[in-house]
Amino acid sequence: MNTANFPWLTTIILLPIAASLLIPIIPDKEGKTVRWYSLIVGLIDFALIVYAFYTGYDFSNPDLQLVESYPWVPQLDLNWSVGADGLSMPLIILTGFITTLAILAAWPVTFKPKLFYFLILAMYGGQIAVFAVQDMLLFFLVWELELVPIYFLLSIWGGKRRQYAATKFILYTAGGSLFILLSALTMGFYGDTVTFDMRSLALKDFALNFQLAAYAGFLIAYAVKLPIIPLHTWLPDAHGEATAPVHMLLAGILLKMGGYALIRMNAQMLPDAHALFAPVLVVLGVVNIIYAALTSFAQRNLKRKIAYSSISHMGFVMIGIASFTDLGLSGAVLQMVSHGLIGASLFFLVGATYDRTHTLMLDEMGGVAKRMPKIFAMFTTCSMASLALPGMSGFVAELMVFVGFATSDAYSSTFKVIVVFLMAVGVILTPIYLLSMLREIFYGKENEELVSHQALIDAEPREVFIIACLLIPIIGIGFYPKLLTQMYDATTVQLTARLRDSVPTLAQKQEETLKVSLSAPQISN
């Protein structure tokens, strides 16, 4: 097989979608055959992802690779255009890894299993497409399509307030998506040529005011998905009602779509506007870190506590993107992958704990460590990873963002000191609420009724296997970050150089505009 010419990305995207269409004809009422079928499809697609990047991807090349482009709707200049670079490649691998484990996590699902696994596989292909497509209109379409499976997964298999959470999710995200369409159309029609190819759009000479308007539109859309406070309120509600596999997809992949798009569209295509918006991103990132950490303290619902913790950690991504340093941007990408792994592990364990205790309220838990030592050990280890314990991926990612921003020459020393101090406060708050959470679940005052419950059994081999699969890269990256950073360093270094060039270019443009305005003839009365 000629790996250079084989349509790898198209195959990887369409395989799970095509496989999902066969699920209705599988003769299986209880779902046992369907779950094995879905797991095999997930494993095959993940194997194709790994093989494609192992054989056809050059880490030293910062440009798009595995590129495919086919005319789709020529009348609209809509092309099936896909490719991967250092920004998308780690997230495509993460998507395949997390989704396959989410399928395994969904093993206990018995209610409408065919529909459940159909939605999981359809979303598998849709999420990979978000990271791979290189046409703005196509990006909008796949961004919208992947919302549908999440809506049904929440509204059918969620908790008591599942309809409210699903409706809020779709309203927030679909409403934000309109800004993607508006910004994409205006950028595509800007100038003498009409194009929606991302590479061509990045080369267009947009006027500064136009860049600012398009940047603001994209920022609103991606602020919902990331999420950025105050457009975050859908996430705690969605996590509060979701099942464990849906948790894994939300925390592990969905939030990363916002961070990825913020880098791909806002920073890469609109660098001059990014130079002006960067301080705003830093402030919003600090607000995310502090506000969400403090709000997590007040949550007595276990799912909502972890959800606010996720919002807090995504603040580091925004600060890294706005740092204008190689190290800071590299840390932002690493934080997205790291949080995807850690968030998926924590929410899976929350689901496993709920299956046994039948409660999410911390006040009703306590004293279960002796009955569930394996779950206690796994929950503690994953919490240590979340609070950025040295030797874990979270520590490396947050340290890179810290140092990258502190060494940036794009900000004043006073501003950097304030931001670094507030980031440090957020880092201190995280272990306080996470360790307090562990104490209340496992070492708090014993609930006699809960401790004596027959369903309070320890972790099954399937559950141990899922957590082990997640902890291996978490610890591996923690001890040897180059394992991941070498995959995208060439791309992030190239992008950072362009962003840093835009700062003096922007200042020069502003100076020229000022000179023109001052030299213009004055009209006297």
C-alpha cells in the first residue's frame, strides 16, 4: 500500500460513521453484540490513526500533512479538504483514544443500546473531522453535526434534569456556532477572491478593523465550547446529568475543540487582532482559574465539583495561547491533551462511584475507602494528576504555561507579576478542594447505611483497565514530556514566530495611521 497517496484522514473520519449506519440491522436486543461491534470499530479506527501518523507524518515539518482535497459542492466553493499538522494531530489521536475507552466504559448500558452506540460512533467521526478539516464551511458543518449526538446522549440517558441540561447545551452551542458561520462567510468573501480554504484565508491581508470583528465573532463561539466564563453555565448542568462515557467525551474531547479552534482560527488566521485581544484572553484565563476554583469549593454535588475544576484548568490554555512564547503555546497544547486524559479519568471514576453509592452528594458519602480500596487508589491518583503533582502531565503543562507567560516580552512586568500571582493562587486552591473531596468521599464520617450496602463493591477488571490506560500516558508525559511535545513543536514554533512578528507590525500600522491622520489638511472654520 502506498501510504503517501492513501486517503488516511477521510477513511479515519468516515469509517466510524459508516459503521454506525450498520448498527440498526445487527440482530441484537440486549446490546451485547452491538457493544462488541462498536468496540472493534473503535479499536480499528484508533489503530488506523496511529498507523497513519506513524508512517505518513513528519514531526519536523510544521506544515499540513496527509492532505486531501476533493470538490464537493463546487457552486458554493465547498470542498472536502482535510489535513493534519502539529495542532490537530495530537487531538486526533486523543479523540480516538478517549472515544474507544468511552465505548468500553459504556459496557453497562442496556437501555436502547443500538441507538446509544450509533450516536457514539457517529460522534467519533464527527469529532475527528473537526480537528482535520481545512475548509471553513466544512468546519462549520462538522462543528454543528457533532452537537446532535451529544444532545441525544444527554436527553435520553441523562439524569433527572436531562432535558433541561440537553436543551441548555444545544441552545448555547448552536447559538455560538452562528458566529462561526458569520465570521467564516465574511472572511471567505473578503477581497478579490472568494475562498474558504483555511490556508488561503491565513494569507489574506485583512484590514485591522475587519480582523477585530471576525476575531470577536470566533471568540464568542469558542468561549462557549472552551468554556470561558460567563458563557460556561451549560457545562456544569451537562456534566451533572451525563453518564460516565458521555462525561469522558465532554471533558476529554469536546472542550478541546474550543481551544483548538481558538488557536487555528483566531491566532493563526487573524494575528493582528490576536495581538490586541491577547491581554483580554489572559484576563479571562485568570478569571476562569480563580472563579471556577472558588466555585468548585461550594459544590456539594460531585459531578459539578469536577466540572468546575475542568473550567478552572482550561484557563491555563487561554493564557498559554496569549503568551507569545514557544513555551507558553506548547504548554497550552500540552494542557489540552493532559486535561483530556485527566478529566476523562476523573469523570469515569465519578460514574463508577455513583453506580455503587447511588448518590452524588458529598454529604451522603463517607467511609467507603475500606470497602472500595481499588477505586480509592485510582481516584486518589487521578486527583493527584489533576492538582498538578510533579511526575504527572498536568504539572508539566501548567509549569510550561507559567514560565512561558512569565518570560514573555509582550507584556509589562507589572501585568506579568499580577497574572502569575493569580495563577499561583489557582494552583494552590486546586489541591485544597480536591483533597477535601477525597476526604469526604473515602475518609469522612461513615454513613452506616451506605457502608453496609451490598452494591458497594470494589472496581471490576474492566474499570481498572480503563484507568490504567489513561494513567499510562498521564505519567509517561509527566516524566518525559517530549513524548508529546515533539509531535507539535515545529508547528507551534512557526505559529509563535508569526504572532510575535504581528506585534511590531501592528504597532507600525497604528503609527502610520496616526501619522496620516495628523498630516491630513485641517479645515478651519
